[in-house]
Amino acid sequence: MLRTNLKHLETEEETLKVIQNNENVVICCGRMGPMCIPVYGILDQLKAQYPDVCFFDQEFDIPAAGFIKSLPECASFMGLPFTVYFKNGKVVAATTSIQNKEQITAILDREFNHQHPVL
């Protein structure tokens, strides 16, 4: 199990259930490596800002990760983590390797129609 503050997905059954039962889901599939740890931290920070999004992690080296690895959107990915964004059970975005907070929030805002409050 990854040492993050995100909810962990350990089986393919759990993964499919989460995707089917939630409108907006982000799954970050990786290891505890230098490209993955920053992404887990950013997703953890964004949980409060995006309460309508379910954020999860998944270990890259467990059998259940085969689901994420085999997605057509991830076929050409070379670096970890694989971060996949699901809307109503369908992949709407996927990224590979390290992403910064601005890159992640741009995807969340675009794909999940998130509106920031006007200050």
C-alpha cells in the first residue's frame, strides 16, 4: 500500500465500483518515487478545494493496476505516475509522469466543470 493520505484502491473490483458509483474520479497509479510523491501531495491538497471529486491512489505493481495500465489512454505512457480522470465512468483525461498543481487544476476545472468562487 502506498504511504499517502489518499484513499487506496487495492483490487480491480474496488476500482470499477469507485468509477461506476462516482461522477468525478481521479486515480493516481504509481510508486513511492520522486515523480509520484509530488503528485500524491498535490491531489491530497486539492481534496478540500474539489469536494465533488473522489481522489484515489493505486500501487503500480499490484495486479489491480492492470486495469489502469491497459487503458487505451495510457498505452503510450512511459513515466510514473499514470493519473487518470474519470467522468461518469469514462476516461476524460490521462497524464503520465510528474504534474504540477496548475496542470492538475487545469484538468480538474476543464473536465469536471469546476467553478472557482469569485473573490
